[in-house]
Amino acid sequence: MSTQTEQLRSPAPSQSTEYHYVITVLTREGVHNTRDGVLTVPVGFRRAACFAHLLQQLKDEYGTPISVLFFALEPNAL
């Protein structure tokens, strides 16, 4: 498992929102990989765009096909 902090674009602090994500995938070689981290995105950014961004990183690393077994994205606040 790895932890990453990422930022999509470079919004000003008051114009961005932090989300904590967890994603688990299964690669074509049978490798299970779970990652979590904090993703900072512009206010109004869509969940689907966050998912696509994270999935593309895993596709770039492991190739395709890739199966998503679990995905969670929640505001990084209590």
C-alpha cells in the first residue's frame, strides 16, 4: 500500500477541497494494489474526474486491463 498527496491544477487554498481516497485494483498479472492518499482539487471538481485521474495513474503504472475492486473518496475533514 502506498500513500500519496496529489494536486490537480494549482488552485488557491480557499478555492480547493481536500479529499481522502482509497482505491484497490487487480492487475492483469493478478497483483492486488491498494493506495490511499489526499487529493486536493478545485472546488466543484466532480467525483468522476477524481476517479478517472487516480485510475489513469494506475493504468500508466500497471497497464490495462485493470479492475477496480474498491474506491472511496471522502472529504478530508472531521
